[in-house]
Amino acid sequence: AQSVTQLGSHVSVSEGALVLLRCNYSSSVPPYLFWYVQYPNQGLQLLLKYTTGATLVKGINGFEAEFKKSETSFHLTKPSAHMSDAAEYFCAVIQAGGYNKLIFGAGTRLAVHP
Amino acid sequence: DGGITQSPKYLFRKEGQNVTLSCEQNLNHDAMYWYRQDPGQGLRLIYYSQIVNDFQKGDIAEGYSVSREKKESFPLTVTSAQKNPTAFYLCASSPEPGQYNEQFFGPGTRLTVL
């Protein structure tokens, strides 16, 4: 069965510092991977996705993620954190074989300090 | 503007009552989904529907029911059989469920049982 592990339920960075949110997945087939962001009391918004092709994926708001098959990872990064990046971030993988089911990680809450 | 709407945003229920959460989309998407979100647990799939008049149970369907009479609507009923219904409920949709497309999320409904 496929699964997603996000290391660190809470991450805190200073404004202007590098953001690194970790995601590891398990999948027996080539994965389709997603990062979503959720602001308080709102729905989820897609940041970026990896399906096939280039392993470095660029998303909205300056975020990017690199698919590393050998490490089964899809870590999310941003070179310089902004206060508006404070939110909860979810990594997800599509379950193979059917109906587009998304398997979510438990989420990482990012705090940005001035 | 195209999107997904959920209503109400906040809902309070007395124990023993059934309540229905609304989800409407004007994206012309075939597939629709209901998730439950609890702190520290990510999102868990309740029900999904790939086409009108058809739906399947997700991972935590007990105590919930749905209908899909129209393509744009997928209401969720939380019944009195649901033991712990207080949570944040998110509706999502995606085009062509077999094509590994991302899901688009509504703004959510926060249900509190008094």
C-alpha cells in the first residue's frame, strides 16, 4: 500500500531563511506526487505536482520540489521564507489503480518569525 | 468564476441529530470527494463519486451518507451513528478520475457537536 510520511509536524524558520519541508513516500509504481498548502480555516490549494518528466518541479509562490526516486522523497523548498508562507503543508501521492485517490501525509505546520 | 462552494462554513449540531453539508462545483468535473480533517491526522477520505448516480465508500464511511443526483452537487450527511463528528470537512473535485489529475478543494465546513 502506498503511504506518505512528512518529517516534522512543526517547522519554524526566520523570515528570509530557507524553507525545507520533508516528504517521503512509498509506492510500488511510479508515483504522482503533490504538495498542497492550507491557510487557517480554508481549503487546500495546490502548490505543485510531479507526474512525469523533469524531476525538479516549480510551483506557485516561489516553492519548488525535487522528485528523487532513489530516496523516495519529494521535499519542498523555498529559498527565502516570507511571513505569508505561514500555513500547513500537505504532501500527497495518488494511489495507483483506480479512482484518483489521494493519500495524504499528516501535514507540516510552518511558522515564520520576523 | 469557476470553483467549489461549501455551505455552511460553520455548523453546530446537537448529539443525535443528522446534518447535511452542501458541496457544489461549477468546474464541470466528473469526480467529487469528501474528506474529514482532524488535527495531526491529515485528510481522510469519507466517500467519493466518479459519475452521477454512483458513489463508493472511502476509508472512514461509517456514520456518513452521500448522494450524487447532479454532476455539480455532492452533499454529505453526517448521521447520528457517527461517534465523533466534530471535525473540518472538505469537499473536492477532479476532472476525469482515471487520469491522475489533481483535486480542487472547497473552503470547508467546520462541524461542532454540542
